Amino acid sequence: MANNLNSVTVVGNVTRDPEVRYTAGGVAKATFGLAVNRSWMNRQTNEWEEQTSFLNVVCWREMADNVSHSITKGARVIVTGRVEQRSWETDQGEKRSVVEIVADEIGPSLRWATVAITKNERRGPGEYGAGEPSAAPAGQASPAPAAAPAAAPGPSSGSYDEYSEEPF
């Protein structure tokens, strides 16, 4: 496994709904904004101070479709990925640059919310999409069940290896 020194994990609030676009080859790309807050005690004034950083997050393929069906503005999420800088020139000849997080994983923060997870069916190579969205409205947590259902019994051997996947 390659050593990846360009890795970042951030927790923040989504500042705009994900926007999905497709490349000429049909590959989904979703982008959304994320506000990440940092607070600290100012030792000179004995008052709390806060700083907010606004970041752009980019997701590709299946994750792009899943994000577009799962999160909305205001949702609190955890994003793990790599930092990349893109540069371009406008039609007026002005140089522009942006730093983005290219996401490897995105999930809801369960610190103050609950969610219902809907596992997508496996797709073949080149097939991606979120399938049917979860029963909960996008970006909103489903209410926690009153009582957890009894766990379904596993395979007779007691191992999930015969299914070549982890149980969920």
C-alpha cells in the first residue's frame, strides 16, 4: 500500500447542496461547500474566539451520486480525502486557483444526529448510481427506532466469508 502523506479529515457543516455534473465520458462529479469551525480560549481576554474556514469538497463516481441523494445544506459531515490545488485562466486572461478536498470517504456526524443507512446493491464495472434514495429526506436524519430489532442470525458456519463481504 502506498504511503499517502496528503491526507486530511475534517468535520463541518455543508454550506450548499451538492451539485452533480457529468464528464463527457458520463462520470459523475459532485461538489459542495463545507464550513469547518475552530474555537479556542483567548488567554489574554479569557473569551472564546472562533474562526471558520470554507472549503470545497469534490466527489467522483458512485460517491458523487450517493452524496447528491444523502446530504443537503446544513448537514454535519465527516470528510476524509486529499488536498488538491487547481489552477486555470479565465476568458479575460486572469489566473485563478482553488484548493479543494477530493473526498475518499464522506459520512454523517453522529454526534448530534441519527441516520438510517441504506446499502446500495453492488454494481458491475462502469455502473454507478445511488439507486433508490433512503426513505428519509435528503440531508435529514431518520428518527432513531424505539427499540432495536433482534439481530438476524448469521450463516450456519458462523462466518461471513462464504458471502465474500462483511455483514451490515
